[in-house]
Amino acid sequence: MDVSGLVWAGTLVALTAVLLVDLLIIGRRPHEPSVRESSLWVAFYVGLALIFGAGLWLTSGASAAGQFYTGWLTEYSLSVDNLFVFVIIMARFGVPRQYQQKVLLVGIVLALVMRGGFIAAGAALISQFSWVFYIFGAFLIYTAVNLARQGEPDEDEFSENVLIRWSRKALPISKDYDSAKLTTRVDGRRLFTPMLIVMIAIGTTDLIFALDSIPAIFGITQEPYLVFTANVFALMGLRQLYFLLGGLLDRLIYLSYGLAVVLGFIGVKLVLEALADNNLPFINGGEHVGWAPHIPIWLSLLVIIGTLGVATAASLIKSSRDRRRELADARR
């Protein structure tokens, strides 16, 4: 793709405007959105992504649109997995529901900034060193194995990182929240509220997830414009999705396994593409034959949709059976 500076500027202005609307809504009226409100916002953001992909199809062709849709779906799925950790953080620090919107929005802004930096660094590395694909691929396969072993995170397994522990010891922290403020005054003394610790926890979590998501998207497309827009659209509406899914997150018990398969698939795809780009031979009967296959974008999209669909369906079926079993046991 040949993306001009004007297109980049227009995209950044438009996406920033949408983000500012979110900021104004929360700033004026911090609240817990209803299911209807959350549904409308999620539908709006998903619709924007679909329209943007259609625009790419008309202006840049089916390949660019396919790469965007595949990357967006992958990043969106990883963002849903982020919500599990956000739920744990909110519960662990007892964040009141009406103030959770601000926490989520700050987390999304931090994720955008971090991912933007990683995208720029990743694009620069890939343009200079094709062997970076091997590192990205190995990292994704390693992440996939760990994700499959650990399953969904649990509140009892959540451990505070070094930065959070240091902040608790070094900073004067009040016992109670003061709305969504980061500082408060107690007995004439200026203190930080627990909200600051929550923000630190969210920020460090965003950093960890950015390390997973950026190699994953580069395994689908190496076009910086598509990488950036897929990430932005995947994060937009995440705040409303958090409240829309609610208790449903607890029922998606196999989502981590589905994401593990997706990340493993993309990791293998990256390694194969690196082998093809480097023209490494395969010795077959004494002859050097180029062997690394190219996985087309339509197949990647099919694998990702199929895997996530099966994981979601299996999760809902399993949770429904468990709930019926619990009800039957309670009646006995």
C-alpha cells in the first residue's frame, strides 16, 4: 500500500475525534452504562471497523481489506482476553462500578500509545532485518503454549508486580477512593488515592499485552497503516464491551485455548514466511528446493474465525451444562 501523509493525518484526526467524544462522555457523567447503551456503542464501533474495511476494499483492493479484517479480528479477540485481567484488577482493588469507565478509558489510551510505539519499532526492524520474523514467530508460539497451560487468569493467581509493590510502599496512599480522582486531601494532607495503583496495574498490563498483540498483527500484515488501524479499531469500544459482556466473561472458559491456537498458528505462519523470504533451501535427494509455503490471508481469516467460533460455542455449551448441573444438585 502507498499511504500518503495526508491519509495518515486524516485517519489520526478522525480517530482522535472519536476518542475525545469518549473522554467527554465519561468526564461529564461517570456512570455504569446500561446494557442498551453498551450494545449501541459496541455496534457503532464494530460498524465503523466494517465500513473502514469496505473503504479499503474500494480504494486499495480485496487483499488490503482482507488483511485489515483478519488483523482487526485477531486484535479484537486479544482485547477481549485483556478484559479478563481488567475484571480481576477491578475486583482486586475494589473499584466502584461507576468509576470503572474512567479506568478502562485510561487503559485504552495507554494501550494505544504503547502499541503505537511498538508498531513503529516493529516496522523499522522488519524493514531492516527479515530475521525478526523468527523472533516474533518463536515468541508467539511460546506465548501460545503458556496460554494453553495456564487457561484463563484467576483472581487468586493475580500477583502485584514490582512497580505496584514499590508504589504502595513509597507513595502516600489513602485508604478510600475519592470519586475517580488520583489525589485527595485527608486531614489537610495531600495523598494519592487507590485509583493511582489501579492505573499503574492497568498500564503495566497493557504493556504485557502489547508485547503479545504486535507480533501477532505483524504475522498477518506488515503494512504499518493496516497494523495501526486494526489495533485502534480493536481497542475502540472495549470500554463498553466490558460492561456489555459482564458475567459472560466468566462463561468463556475456553477462550484462552482458542487464542492459544490462533497465536500458535500466526507464530508458525511468521516462521514459514521468514523461511520463504530468506530462501532457505530444503535438501531433497541432494537437490536444494524452496519449500516454505505461503499461507494466504483468506486461510488465515478462516482459521481464526473457525477457532474462535468453536472456542466460544464450546465455552457456552460447557457453562450451560455446568449451570444446569448446579441447579439440579441444589434441588436435591
